[in-house]
Amino acid sequence: MILLLGASGYIGSAFASELKRRKLDFLPLSRLQLDYSRFDLLLGFLRTKKPSFVINAAGYTGKPNVDACELDKAGTLVGNTLLPQTIAHACAVAGVPWGHVSSGCIYSGAKISGDGTVRVEKDMTQPALHALVEKKSTSVLGFTEADAPNFSFRNLPCSFYSGTKAMGEEAMAGIGQSYIWRLRIPFDEFDNQRNYLSKVQRYAKVYDNVNSISHRADFVKACLDTWELRAPFGCYNVTNPGYVTTRHVVEQIEKILKPARQFEFWKDDTEFYQTAAKTPRSNCVLDVSKLLSAGVKIRCVEEALEHSLKNWKSEN
Ligand SMILES: NC(=O)c1ccc[n+]([C@@H]2O[C@H](COP(=O)([O-])OP(=O)(O)OC[C@H]3O[C@@H](n4cnc5c(N)ncnc54)[C@H](OP(=O)(O)O)[C@@H]3O)[C@@H](O)[C@H]2O)c1
């Protein structure tokens, strides 16, 4: 049996659907049934139920966006740092391997290769760098799992949310057997206030930047595949290979969905942060070669984006 924590959430519910589709025996567990953030209660549960694997899709995400985490720092810390540490210790004591949903939002920017060197650029909106992104230059590289987070409490500035996600990864490091699965900006074909493609369509003005993004069902399939393939434990960036600019996403929305509205963009970061955002946003490109080398198959971002828009529907 696979124990699924946070099954009631946006990502947890996608894990539940995929586990059902694969006809795998699983047990969804909510804090309403058992406070799994308590070490003693979780360890007792693991010893009684003896799951073969635990999935942690629980965590604290700010709603409607990451700015909300700045208003509940204690809750954010509990959900994103203390919880994975507690699960890591309980699973290690019970001898159960597990996987944790982390986030790619612990990075900012991308890596740029040239002249035999590779440098980190935190702000990809600079015109010269944006031009490289637009022409899909091979000199634009993503952060790998070996790169230290550069948008974290150890490498400020960062949002409080991102800081706690990076700390969560640190807090579980070296304890027992686990996967860290880094999700980034989930999207799919189901209109939902949590879906990136829905958010873009509803923003009064759109913020343009470059990001690697994760199709929700592709993400959970890839995570489960790491376990089913018995990929080595450790950290994996789990996004659809490639990256997109928000401007390109808007162009695809206009082309495929043909909405009645016109899209406007924030002029620059200054206008965006003065008007629409409080805490710094992570925008980043991730490298997924480690995931692919482990034998996990995941379609490229362009294909996943086009498929989602061509199959656009309301959630239910
Ligand atoms: N959605 C995104 O944009 C995104 C992007 C990157 C990474 N992630 C990560 O993916 C994970 C799941 O995110 P999600 O979008 O599915 O979140 P969600 O919809 O808010 O669901 C999270 C679930 O976590 C459980 N939970 C346990 N401890 C919690 C706590 N202290 N505070 C709040 N919830 C707690 C809750 O389930 P019960 O109370 O029923 O147990 C809740 O339903 C999180 O770790 C998040 O950081 C999300």
C-alpha cells in the first residue's frame, strides 16, 4: 500500500487520480483524520499500516498567491520545512522510502554558456538575455539538481515561501531513503484557479518572464515512475523539458482559445512590483536531464502546453 499525504490538495488529488489509474493500492490521509505533522502519530500509523512507500503532497502554498505566505510565516514554515523533516524522520525510523513534492521556485534565472564558461543570470528579463530566450538559444541552460538554490534564505532575496521550500529540502537531506520531486508552476487542460493557464487568462495584466513549467498529470506520472523504475533516491527536477515565456503562453492562448479579451503586460519589474506583487517572484529554467537519464519519459513543454489548450475544459 502507498500512503498519500495531502491527497485533498491540488497536487495530491492528481496523485490520487494517477494511483487509481495505475490500479495501485493507496491510502489517502488528511490531517482531519490524523495529524501527520506529529512525529509520534505518524510513526505509529506507519508501524501499523506498513506502507511500502509514502508520498508527501502536503505543504503550505499561499492562496491566491505566494504573497499570502508573507502574512502567515509560521504556517508556511510548519507546512514546508518542519513537515518534511518530521516525515523524513518517521519514515527513516519505520524503514519506509518516500517522495516529497518540493518546488523549483528555489532558483532565479538561468545559466548562460559561452566562451567556454557557464554563468548564472538571475534576471532573464534583461534585453540581451531575453533575445537568447526568444531564439531558443542553446546557450540558455537550466539549473541542475547539483546547483545550490539561489533564491533561498541562504541566497537572498527570496520570498518567504521559497525560503521555506529550500529549507525543507535541507531538513530532510541525508535522512532515510527519499525522492525530492521539484514541481514548477503546475498547469493542465482543466480550468481551475490553481492552474497557471487559468491564472494567465484572469490576470488584469500579465507578467512576462521565462520559466520551466510542469503539466500536473505529467508531473505525478513522472514522480511515480521514479519509484516504479527504482531510480536512485535523491533530488529530481520534474518539469516538462524546455521553457516558455509568459508572452508565448499568451500567444498560444490567443491562437487556440481565441478569447474575447486583449492581453496587456506589465511594462517592467518596477511596475509589476509596485502594483501587483509584494514579495519577489522566482522565475527560472530547470534542467531535467537527470530525470530523463533515469528512464522517465515526459513530453516537452511545447507539446504539453498545446495539448492542454486544445483540450481546454472546466474542471468537472
Ligand atoms: N501549486 C503550486 O503552484 C505548487 C508549485 C510548486 C510546488 N508546490 C508544492 O506542492 C505541494 C502541494 O501543493 P498544492 O498546490 O497541492 O497545495 P494545496 O492544494 O494547498 O494542498 C496542500 C495540502 O497539504 C495539506 N497540509 C498539510 N500540512 C499543511 C499545512 N501546514 N498547511 C497547509 N496545508 C497542509 C492539506 O491537506 P490535509 O489538511 O487534508 O491533510 C492540503 O490540502 C506543496 O508542498 C507545494 O509547496 C506547489
